[in-house]
Amino acid sequence: MAPCFRRERKNAALVVFAGIGNEKRKQSSNIEGEGSMAITIEIPTAFRRFTEGEPVVDSGATTVAEALNELTSRFPALSRHVRDDQGQIRQFLNVYLNEEDIRFLGGESCVVKDGDRVLLVPSIAGG
């Protein structure tokens, strides 16, 4: 498993995650079961119709890839919104580990630790 490297950036942009954080979270059980390491996957409002309305899902994953695989196994309808036909994260879905884009942390193979947060943020286009 590849280690995650956090980049230090001067004048880093503030990332705002709409619909995440300032709401009452539902209690959800670990995907892997009790006693495993706990990370949380925060679900954007647009995807909650595929997660039975759950804004946060707990996981016992050890990498970002494993967390996404567990999430899409638990909620199969979400799968096509997370991964493309080749199994890659969709181009217009940004995945963050503790508010840092995983593309700058080594990608999906990035190792997660107890208490980490994985955030799914779909890109929104319009004019």
C-alpha cells in the first residue's frame, strides 16, 4: 500500500463541501462490522438517494480504494456514479481524504487511518 504524502501549499484554496458537516448525522453501522478501524465516508446530497438518505457511512477500510469498493458494494446503485466502465473513479467525481484531493496523495491506493474522512464531491457544471 502506498503511503499518503500531504503537500504543503501556500495560499491554498479553501474547499467548501456543500451539504456536509453542518447537519445532524445518522448513526450507521460499520460496513465491515464492529471492532474494525473506523473511517467515515461523507456522501454529498446529490448521491444520498443512492445511500438510503445516509449522509455519512462508516467503514473499516484501510485504503481509499477499499473504502469506495465497500461503499459501492453496500449501495450498488451508487456504483455507476463513482466508477466508470473501466473501474476508474469518474472524471467528474473528486475524492478527498481529510480535505486533501487524493490525486495529490497517491491516488486510490492511499492508506487511511482511524478517524480519517473520505469526502465525495461531484463536479457541478452550469452557466
